[in-house]
Amino acid sequence: MIGGFIKKEFAQIFRDKRTRIILFVLPIIQTIVFAIALSSEVKDIKVGMDFRPDDQEFVSLVKHFEKSGWFRSVPLKKDGINQLKSGEVDAILVSPLDGISKDRVRFSGGFQLIIDGTNIIRAQSIERYVNSVLLRSIPSEKKPRIEFSIRTLYNPEMQSSFFLIPGMMSMIVALVTILLTSMSLSREKEMGTLEMILVTPIKSWELVLGKTVPFFILGLINAISILFIAIVLFRVPMEGSYILLFSSVICFVFTTVNIGTFISTFTRNQQQAMLAGFIFLFMANLLAGIMFPIDQMPDALKGIVYINPLRIYVDLLRGIMLKNASTEVILSSLLLLLGIGSIISYLSYRRLKIYLS
């Protein structure tokens, strides 16, 4: 009985051309587009320079800015603030206009930097880049005596894609599995075919398995294909064990499919299921550490963050692929993710059993 029900679900999934596109085409397109487009590195910063033409020290500084590769010098008009308001420039670097001797070092406090702060991430990057250029421009005899020898581990080239792609992969897999699974059972309710299923000698657990196993298998194929593209096409390093990586994929897909089933027990039609799925994904993405650092979140939210499946999966991917983290750390996260999925699976079964009775 259960085998025939699963076969029926596969036939229903592959019968719809749009579902096939959502399952196998859109995730690949999203992976490629997001990996190319998303970057935390700020480039092509438009800077207006306010200085006297005879200020040779500042002219030399402008050359340092242009050679850095981050900045592009923009001619500053009489009212530079209006250029900042209109977006013609991202920042204005103002030189002191009083008389300056050749021996005076002005880099630490003599300049004024005016930044457009509407985009706080870009503003912080501009401030950091300007300080870096100014520090390199200070004469060697004026530099501080203490210097740091910096060594960056796990991502020595500071590639933003290595940090962003694991988060993006978790978002895509969760989007596909949660939405399609939640809409599957809701579609049966909306079309009235659930009542036809109930008259068959099928048990509650068989109905749950029949609705989750097909999407679990398809979710695994989806997640593995995305990982393949990330490793082969975008050269995301794979430092850890493939066995642990595959185990994390299994646990995550198992959890997201059960979340989709749990959502479907509360909804009556596909529209409600889609809306509820998007609300959950929106909150889960915000609390996953993909876009915002978790450490800066309020303590009241950190308990929710700790049991967020997306946060756990992102940490697993980064730990396995980039750090080759210890097996004990990975296994503890895997058990936590598996436990969350099992609890949600049990709650889904209980909810569906109450509905069927």
C-alpha cells in the first residue's frame, strides 16, 4: 500500500511541468546567479576630493586611492553635499585648507571623511578602506612601532563567495522542500482528493510517509546537485569528509520536509501553505546568520536561533567545507538537527492523525 502511494506521489509531481522546473531547473539557476551576483566586497567607490591644487601631499594621496582598486575619483562641484545626496559620490574626503608645513603629518586627524550612511555595510567598508589607504600612505618613519603579522585561516584569499554560498545553498534547498511539501498535502485538501484517500485502507503514518518520502528523495537530489555546482563550478573548498557532508544533507532535508508537512496540517489550501512557508523561511533566513551576525542579536532571540535548522545547516556546511571541523563538533550538530526533525515529524503525525479522526 505504502509503495503504491509513494509511486502515485512521484507520478503527480512529474506530471506537472511547472513542478519539474521548480525542482530541477530553478535551483540550479538560482545557485549560479546568486553565487555570481552576491558579494560582500565593496568596489567602485565614488569619492569626491576637496583640496587645493597646489597641495602636493594630497595629490600624492589621490594617486594612492586610485591605485588601490577600491576607489574612483569623481570631480567635486561647489556644493559637494548635494552630490552626496543625489548618489553621485559615496564619500567626500576633505583636506584642511589652512597653511601646512612639509613635516606635519595630517593622516591621523587632519582630514575629514564624509560618508553616505544610508547603506551601513557599504559605509563601514568605505571607512575601513580609507583608513587602510591612509595608513599605507604614511611615511615609514611616522608609522607606529608596533605592527601586526596577520594570517587569515580557512579563507586566506578572503573570497566572499566562500562565506555566502553555503548560506545561499541552505536557503534554496529549504525553499524548495518546505514549499513543495507543504503545498502537496494542502492541494489534496483543496481539491477534495484527501477524502478519497481516507476511504482507502491507509493508515496515518503511511499517509505521512507517502507525502514526505518523495520530496525527501527529490530534496536530496536537489541539495547534492547544488553542492556539486558549488564545489566544481565555483571552486568552494571541500576540506572535510564527504560522508559527514552527505549526512548533514540527509538530516537537513529530513528536517525541512517535515517542517513543510507540519505547516500543511494547519492550512486548508495551497495559497495558505505558500504564505505560511514564506513567513517561516523569511524568519529562519534572518535568524540563520547568513545576512546578520548571530552574536549581535538580542539574548531573547538566541534560544530560537539555536534550534533554527537553517542556522545549524549553514554552520555544518562552513565547518565541514571550509574548516574541516572536528568530528565531535559536527556530530553534535547533526544529532541536534536530526532531533529537531524527529520532533517535528512526530508533531506532524499527531496533527494529521487528529485531522483524519
